[in-house]
Amino acid sequence: MALRTALPEIALGNLKVSRLILGSNPFFAYSHRGKEADAAMRAYFTPERLVQFLDDAARVGITAVAAPVYPQWTTFWRRYRDGGGKLAAWVAQPDQSDHIPDLIDEAAHAGAAAIFVQGARVDEQFSEGRMDVLRDWVERIRDLGLPAGLASHRTDTHLAVEHARIPTDFYFQCLFRPHSYRPSERVEALAAIRRLPKPVVAYKVLAASRLAAGPAFRAVMGGLRPTDGVCVGMYPPDNPAMLEENVRWVCGGALRQG
């Protein structure tokens, strides 16, 4: 797998990661395409294929994967790293409403290099005005010595977190609202990202497989700052060259900004 274009890095607190981060929805059969596609993803991503896919991603310059704190993942990740896996960093995403503090602790103990709370969970607390809960989550992550972030599907959450001086290191920003995916939402999200003083990782770049990669990456990379990145889930049966092509799209966006 030869690739001459080097992926730039961004900083999540004191953690340097590639500007393109692997998303994990396909690993857990979240296709957003229906039950048949879910089943195909579940059948495809055997542990052996997942090891190979992560190693292939590392060979093209990707250094991090964002994934939830599921028991099957934490077990896999420990074995992967202990077995010499080449992808370096897991950015953990606690996502279960009633167990976020416990999942933060579990992620740290399982080898996460950074932690951010999943967007729906953050939006639930923000909608209820519970900024103290968001602060507690972020401070718990930082007390464990890890970079701390929050995700959101809304465009006002992170700005409000900044106004409240909650000590985040980075953010994950969804580019579209779930079940909507209007182009105007991406414009609004990119504008909100540019107002934040910290690095932001944009996700749902392809609108849950609704958009072609080329135009989607061009629109997003042209709207991000060099300190921002993207998180993209990939399913090789859709396109065996997907890893290399997505790396080139991200690098092309970086070069146009330079």
C-alpha cells in the first residue's frame, strides 16, 4: 500500500493525531443503510479483518481511531496493542447515559489516549441546562491525565461550553443533524467550528454515506482550519481503495489551505 502524501497532524490537548481519524460505526454494524447493510458490516468486520484494517490505516498515515467504550472493543483494543498492532491511539467515546463517569474510568484503564463524551449524551445535558454535569465529565477525564473533549450534533453547544469556561481540550462537531442532512446544516456547523478557539474534529463528513466522497471532502476541508480534523468511518467492500483516497482528500484540503 504505497502512499506518498503525508497526513498532517492536529493536537487534541497534548496528544498529536493524524488529521484524519478513523470512525468506528462500521465496526459495530451501524451502517445507517438498513438491516441488510448492518448485517453485511457485522459479517465483514471479523476480529482478523479489523486487525488488518487498522494496520492498513496506520500504513497510510492514520494514527487514531474513535470508538465507544464497549466491552468487545476494550478487549479487542488491548489484544490489538499487546499483539503489536500498528495503529497507535484510541480516542474513546463514552455513550451510555447512565454510566458516563464509569465509562470514562474504564476507557482510561483500557488504554484510551484521549476521551470525549458522545454527542447525543452531551446534547441531552445541554438541553436541560446541566452545564455542571458537562463540567464534571470533562474534569473527570482531565483528572485521569487525558485530553478531554465533548461532541455535539448542535452548533451552539460548544460555544456555550467555552463561555462557561469548562476546561475542554478539543471538540467533535457533527456536520449534519441526525435524520435531516440538509446542506445548510453543514454550512452552519463549519461556521460554528471556526468560532471555537480549540481544535475541532468534524464528523458525519459523508452524511452517513449519503454524499460522494470527493465533493464532501472538498466542501469540508475547505471550511476547516489547519488545526481541525475529520473523523470518517470506512467500509472497504464499498471501495477497496477507500483508505488511500480519503487520505489524499484530507491532504489535498490541507495543501489548499497552506
